[in-house]
Amino acid sequence: MRLNKFISETGACSRREADAWIAAGRVTINGKPAALGTQVGAGDVVALDGRILVAKGRDVYIALNKPRGITCTTERNVAGNIVDFIAHPERIFPIGRQTRIPRA
């Protein structure tokens, strides 16, 4: 992956800002100054002003046809909440509440 894309995906800045930081000599790869257009591999250590940038993990999407009785909330004190029902090891964010459409 290109270095500017890696930096932007860490949330540090946009790709254009990353290019400016690379050109200014603020970015290093494995302790050596980086150049524009450099490719970054899985084992490379990228740092900005000496601070290591950590790659974000891959997003996980869970599609669920929620059964009746399960509440689409992250509130753990609500009985039958979606978080306890799914029991995913990482924090989840439910989206897409759907309202019931009455039949004609």
C-alpha cells in the first residue's frame, strides 16, 4: 500500500496532508526517512515525528435478521440487548433500525 494511504487510514490526516509531511521529512519507515510514493508492507514501522503510527484493524460487518425480543441497543442493562445476543469479542455498533410498515 502507498505510504500516504497508510498514514491517512490511521486517521492522522488526509492523503494530501500525508504527502506534505513526507516531503517535509517528518515521516520515517523503519527508522529511515520516507520518500513520496514509497510502498509500505505489513512488517514496516511508520513513524510521524518519532511517534509510531498504528494501522487500523479491518472493519467487521455483521448482517443479522434480528429476532423478535432482541432490542437494538448497546445499553447492557436492557434485557435482550443486541450486544449480549451477538456476543462478539469486540465492541459493536448497531445501525439500521427498521420500523415496521403496517400492512394495508
